[in-house]
Amino acid sequence: MKYNFDQVIDRSNTGSYKYGRLKNFFGREDLLPLWVADMDFATPDFIIDTIKERIEHPVLGYVCDPDDWKPSVIDWEREHHGWEINPDHLCFINGIMKGVGLAINRLVPEGKKVIVQPPVYHMFKYVVDGNKRPIVYNPLKEREDGLYDMDFENLEEVIDDDCRMLLLANPHNPGGVCWSKETLARLADICAKHNIIVVSDEIHADMAIFGNKHTPFATVSETAAQISITFGAPTKVFNMPSLISAWAVVPNDELREKYVDWLDGLEMLDSNIFAMPAAVAAYRKGEDWRKQMLAYVEDNIRFVEDYCKKYIPNIRPVRPEASFLVWLDCRGLGLSQQELEDLFVNRARVAFNIGIIFGQGGEGHMRLNVATPRAFLTEALERVREAL
């Protein structure tokens, strides 16, 4: 089947966050929204059909896990990332950031610290602050190509006896780095030496592009596996985030008992009626859709690169190794942070994520979501060009 990613879909009056929260975050509503990390593409038909089939049954009673849920996750991870997951280590989770927040709440005692590596997904800071744990920053090092490396020397310097957890974006968000096996193994060795749990958010794992490959943190060594909690989901890659269908893998018996058994005692491991069936449909039927979607995203990224080179040379798009998010280096414009935000929001009337929300290193950057029809993307870039 050939999918049409050029289709323009009206998302107004659907409760869409990227439209409904423009006023709250940007102060105005007349913006073209390419900020929130969901796609403007139609959710795949096999997922919609699965939901329709279930809703046609007249009883919406309590549900149990579908028999194929665990096998579908395990098969997908084996086939795509070479990760052989023990089914006893795998559980359902009601959203990755909920899982991260609960892990902090359960595993990091009050007063103990959580490490984050800015610039990084802004919800990391939000969830640590929300759990009232102190944050320790281990900033990434920017490379000449605009991507990032980990700063292990700084990491060793900032770690103290109160550090209990490190939050890892793997692949990285907003930069789109697919961390190498060597990088992840070195991170694991340092964290293991200091008894630090690594919580790996791998929601962008299935969107490696341009020939790059994702490496699950827990696969790089037995050391990594034993200090890790890995979160994954089909929701990002198959554009169904509102279904809140995620999973966690915890290989360490003691850590799993302390965290997963606690979640089970709180009845936090149960799914809504659609989440697990939709996940099974995605993992069993979604490969062709995924490949076509990623090819379209790659073409959109090339379009952004060519457009900026030709018309906006002082904005440098950083090509991601994974995901549909493009990190725009706008420092060549020579604008202050306030001037930069005014340019995009008030003059160009586009809503991109403002780089400073991702922490240190985000200054002078914007994050652009290119998982949108080419017509939307073209209009957004033309608005920026005209504003400049």
C-alpha cells in the first residue's frame, strides 16, 4: 500500500495540543504550529481499524493484556535493534514520562540528585523538579557538525555521593544523535562505579534515518543492563501518542522488584482498552508504513537543508540521525534571544520550540518538527524568509 503523507488534515477543534496551547505558550493563536512532537500525518489505517473493531463491541468492560502484546514487543526489538528481551523483564507502562517520574519518586530518596545532560528534552527537568529532587547538569559538548558528544570528564567532576540517577535521551532529543555503543558503554561504566541508575528514554529508537542505527542502552554490556530502566513505545513512530501505550524493561531483579512490583501494587501497570491492541497492530503490521514515513521525513529534512542554504544561509539545520525533529542553529542571525523569539513568533508567525527550553546549549536554536505535509513545511520556511 502506498501512503499519502502530503495529505493536509484539518486538526482544528480536535483537542490537538499543538493548536490548543498556542496562546498559552506563545501569546497568540495565529501561528503555524510545527513544535509539539507529534505528526500531522494520518495515524496508520491498521491502528484506526483495530480501534474501530474494538469499539463496535457493545461492552467496554475491564480488559487484560492481549496474548500477543509481549511477543510483539519482543519480536520488534529483536528484529530492529538486536535486543533479546526476557519477557519477565518487560511490563506495560502508562506513558514514558509517567514512568520516568514514578522511577524518580520511588528510586531517588528525597534530597538525592538526578543528572541530566542539556540541551535535552525539556520534560526531563520538569519531571525532576516536579518530584522535588535536585538536578545536576552534565552539559553535552557541541561538535562542528552541530551534533553532540557526551562530556565524561565533566560527568566525573559533577558526580557526588548524592547522585542516584541519570536520565538519558537515547536517541538524543533535540539533537537527534544515535549514541554509539562505545559512548553508552563508557556511560554505563561510570554510572555503575558510582551506583547510579540510568533511565533510558528510547521513544525515538524506531526513527533512525539516513543509514544510522539505534543502540539500546541495555544491550551494550551486562553492566549497562544491570543498572538500567529502559522505556520504549510505538506511539511516537506510529503517531498515536494520545493512546498512552508504552513499555519498560528492567533486567536487574532487585531493581525490578523495587520499582515494577511497587507500580503493580499501585495498579499502575494496567492498560486502557485501546492501548495494547493498538501497539500489537503497530508492531505486527506497521513496518511498511514506518519505512514510507521515514523516507518522507528524510526528504523533508533535505528540503529544509536546501531551502536554508539557498534562502536563509544564516540558519543552519543540523541533520538528525534519528527522529523527525530538526535542530536549527540560528546563531548566525546575530540576534539576541528576545529578538530571535520575536522573529519567529511575531514576525514569521510560526510556532517552533524555542531552544532555551532544552537547557544550556539551547541558546540561539529552534526545534522544528518536519513530520508534516510538504505544503505546511514550505509555508513555514517562507514565512521565516519573508520575516528576515
